[in-house]
Amino acid sequence: MNPPSENAYSAIDSRAAEFSPTSRWGISSSIDIYECDPVTIRDAARIRAFVKELCELIGMKR
């Protein structure tokens, strides 16, 4: 998976500013897994590691 571009971070930051930190709803996203390795995307440990790293990368609370 390629890391997001700097423009993506800026778009996330500006979009996130529109949401209240106390709100029950937030930003939703989807991840294109079309060309991913089928073994990897079925591995629970790798999915957990990916989610943890992604949350840290975008500054999201888990």
C-alpha cells in the first residue's frame, strides 16, 4: 500500500476540523483492496497491525 500524499493529509486535516470532537459521528473512509494479496487481507493479525498503524498515522483515537 502506498502512503498518502501530503495533499491527502492536508485534506484530512481541513475536513476533520469541520467535526466536533464530542460528536458521535465522524469521518468515514473506505480502502481499495482490489490488488491486495488475498492471504494478507485475510490475516487477522496483519489487519489489526494495519489498523493500528493507520490510526497512528492519521492521528485517530481507537
